[in-house]
Amino acid sequence: MSRPSLRRLLPIAIFTSALAACAPHVVRPPEPPPTGPFRTTAGEATHPRCSAPGRQGPGGVGPRCVVSFGRGTTAMTASPDGTQVLIALLDVEPTTWTLPAVTFGHHFDPIPEEEGEEHGGEREGPQALSVAPDGKVALFAVEDRVIRYDLASGKVLGDFEGPEEKGMVNDVVWSHDGRRLMIANASDGKARVLDAANGKLLRTLPVDGRVVQMAFGPDDRQAALGTEVGTVAIVDLGAKAAQPRVLNPSTQEITGLGFVGAELVVAARDGKIRRFAAATGALVQQVDTGAPITRCAITEREGLVGVSDDQNAIRIYTIPGFARRAHYPWHRASITALAWGLGPTLLAADNDGELAAWDVPATP
């Protein structure tokens, strides 16, 4: 068979080129955006890592590692077993981090918006986070709602609104048996007990003053409530008619409290940490930290209390005895949250957007 000549093929090539030029331009659909809460400057999915700090404090003091988020923390909490920390950042969906290594776990699904609500501008994170005693469910306090999440998957399980016309839910804590919740409302400053299964209001606690700290007793029969004027009320949750036992440890705001065995540990802005006998309200011991206490985290598991002050320093004390275990004057911005993880590791978030992991020594 003879081959076609170049003279015969040239018109065909010209005609084919003309058809291609007239054909509609095919545009590929854009690639789906990367998933994950964090992005590089190029928009690629990423997440920060806990890296060696770039500076040391006085005397060479520095944390084991630092996660640099570059944005403020709105809330932080650790799971009851200390294996995870949940952190909410400004304009980023909350995430989990595995402890004590402080490695990224996963992010939670976006907070569902209320029907008819339109979001615009910078998104604020939850006011408070709390993990169920069995470590399966996490609660986010978002304005006047409480959102339920599956901790393992980050999926939304449901939500409920706080008591009507009581305003923002400032804080939420679980009872040890997982059956009840205690919340603090912004509009009247009251603490309320809810059914953990459905959010039904069970009781408004009879405490004077705006509640800023809350804790269930070890057997869930008592609740301790600290106020912004320095009082602490111990409420018998089994006797609705009984008046609370009111302690007056300070004239300044209570910044932390927690039951440790039969005692109640209380921190206040006057710079003191105190131990009370929960059954009688008698003062057992107190220590002056030397600076106003702004944040506090107590771990019965490790027998430690960590506090931060208005000079951004962290101090750690043993329970009982209040022997000072460590002093960390490293942070350059105000500390917004403290949480205890395994190790023991104290996580401290500050307004520079840094999350520092402090390994507490076995001895001072």
C-alpha cells in the first residue's frame, strides 16, 4: 500500500487544528480544599508540632517543648485519665493532642450553627470544654448551648440549650458518675445542676455571689462553688432544703478549687493556696505563693497543684504539705489556661499563642 503524500496530509492537519481552536475550552473542576484545622501559607493542610523552645528563661528554665499556634486559646481541658488534652483556639475548630508527647490527634467537626444564624467574621471558640469520666464524650460550652461530641471521632452527637434566659454557659463540669452536669450561667452568676443525658434542669444551687469555680465532691454528694468575691460554698446535693456551708478564705476572686480526698484545695487571687476539711470547713493549711494567682490546675492523680500569676510565672506545689516542687518564669504573655496530663506534664497556654509542656520533676 502506498503512503499518503505530505501534500495530501497538510490540508487535513490544518482543518484539524482549526476545529481544535474552535472547540470549547474544558476547565477541570478545582481540587477539593485540604482538610484539617490548620493551613500553611500556601493553604496546605498541616498542624503545628511540639518543638524544642527557642529560648530559655532565667537560670536556663524552659519547657520540654512548645506548640506555636499563633493565636489565642479560648479554653483547654485534659481527659480524666490524662492521656489527651483538648484545646480551643480563636477561629480554629477545637483539636485533641495526645499526652505526654503532645502530638496532634484530630480536629472536631465544626460547631453547628443554630437555625437561622449567620456567621460572619472571626469565629470565637467555646467558653469551656469538659470530658466525660469515661473519656467517651466531650462537651463544648458555646454561648448559651452545650454541644456533645464523640471524643474518639470528633463527630457531633447533639446539643441542648442552657436554662432559658440565663445567658451564656461560662463553665461546665461532669459528676464523677457521669450522670449530672454542673454549669455556671453568665446572666445571674448562678450554678445549676443538669441531667447529663438531656440537659434538663435539676436544681439551681443556693449560693450568694457570682460563681466562677465549680467542683463535685469525690462521691458526688457535695459540690464546691467559688465566687468572684472570695467565698466558697459547700452544698449538700442530697438535701435541697439545707443551706450551704460558706467558707471565707479570701476577699478576692477564687481562681481554682478541687477536692483531693477528704479535703478541698482552694486558690485565690490573694496569692494563697489553702486546704480545708470538706466535712467541717476547717482550715488545715495555707501557703503564700508571693503573687496574685490567675489560673490554677489541681490533679488528685499526681498530688499536685499548679498556679500561674500576673507576672506569667508558674509555680507547682505538692498535695498535701504545699512544698514547692517547681518554679517556671518562662512565659512572656499572660497564661490563659492550665491542664494536667500524664507524666506528670503541666500544659500551659498563653496569649502569645504558645502551648508549653512542662515536665514536673519528682523532687524540687
